Amino acid sequence: MDGLLIDSEPVWYEVETAVVARLGGEWTRADQAACLGGTMAASARYIIDRTGTSVTVDELSDELIDEMVGRFRAALPLHEGAIELLNAVRDRDVPVGLVSSSYRSLIDAALVGLGGDRFAVTVGGDEVAHGKPDPEPYLTACRRLGADPARTVVLEDAITGVTSAEAAGCVVVAVPSVSPIDAGPRRYVVPSLSSIDPDWLLGLTS
């Protein structure tokens, strides 16, 4: 979701910068890259370590999420080609799942703009025991979809998510956002969602 369908990384950067400044620290692009695609708890722990604040992981996570929910509800920054690709896949009767490190409250706020009916399954970061890069999020989605991971194509923008999907046994198409991602076995790299041919995408596991 974040960084792939939604151009949310600039928004996250603004929110994280403001929160870290309030806590007496400074947030950089390198810090954002270090947290990209990880769990909310991991990002909160990173900020706590970075600033030395006494705020708890749960308190900081709630603050970040509340701010992001407000931003998403005000204006959801969709990436070019996101809705078109989702519609093209759905029109071909292929079930689609949304797997995110974001918590359910943030996913639900985003689904207002994305259209919840475009997804047969959604999995949030607070709905699994082990988040990305662990394979559990994608294995959970595949199980709920009734899909064989080996015949499932995952689109990801961050190496953490790529690692999760590959560990689950899925084919990966990477659309890098903040940090570069290299191609590899069963891993393709494309510049944007709008550059993806739906028929090529769906033929990757055939």
C-alpha cells in the first residue's frame, strides 16, 4: 500500500520529521530509508532509539497512525496507474489482496480512496504475529485467497516487502520508491505501475 499504490512516503517523511523534531531529534532521508517497509513497531522503536525519548512504542505508534489517518482522509495521494492496474486485474477475474505493514486503522482510511471492493483480502501489520520481512503476511494473504504462493505475483516498493514475498515463495515485481532494488530470480524491476502491462503481469507464473 504505502509507497506502491499510494505516494505516501513523502507524507510519512513529513509526519516523522515533525514528530522527531518534537521529541528533540532530527529526521533524515537515511532514517526514512532505514524504516521503509518495516512494521510500525519497528519504526517507533527506531525513533525512540534515535531520540532517547521516554515515549513508549505503542504511544508513538498511535501518534504516527493518527496523524497519517487524518492526512489520508483529507487527500489520498495515489500513484499514477494504481487504480487503472487494479481495475485491469479485476476485469480479468484475478483475485487481489492488499498486504501492508500499516495498521488496520490506516488501511481502512486508505481504502476509502482506493476502493475496498477492489480487494478480496486485506492484511494489516497489526494482524500478523510477524511482519515484513517475515513471510507470514504474504502467506496469510495467500491462504485467505486460496492461492498457491508459487502462482502468486506480489508488487512491492521496498526491499523489506520483497524479502517477505520471496520468503513466502511468490513471484515479485518491484517498483522501487525510496531505495533501489535489484532484479533477481523470480524478481522483476519496473519503473512505475503505469508501465506494467496487465497481461504480462498475469503471465509471470504461467
